[in-house]
Amino acid sequence: MYKIIKEVAPNNICVVRSLSYGHTMQYIQTLYTEALSDFPDLALDDVRVVHFAGRSYARTFGIEFLAKSNSRVPDSYLPIKQLETTC
């Protein structure tokens, strides 16, 4: 379906997205479910839906959340230097 991309920025801000232009609730739920598999205590209130505006993945949607201090960010999350610009 989608190739899910997982990233972690400084201060443990995690991003889950894909290269798809998906923007339905089902798409967002898919991203959240993926994040939930890595962070079982992740609540919906902890997640922001973001609309990216930067160069790398403009016009795509994803989710961002802060990994709690007691959570270890899995190695499957690629480190990034900064968050992408959002709308």
C-alpha cells in the first residue's frame, strides 16, 4: 500500500509519513497505527497531523509526536537534522 517512512528529529520528535499524497482519515489512521506499534502508549492527543510544505515532501501529509522520555526510539526511525516546513 504505502511505504511508511519513520524519522526522528532532535528532541525526540518523531515523524511518520510516506511519499503518498494520501490525506484521508484511513491514511492518517494507517500512520497512527504504525506509530502505535512502536510506541504502545501513544495517545491520539499526543499526535499532530501535519501538511508538509517544504522542498523534500511538499503537499504530503504525515504525523508528528514527541517520544516520551521513558520511550526508546526504535532504530527504524531515521535521524533527521530538522523538521520539514509545514503549512
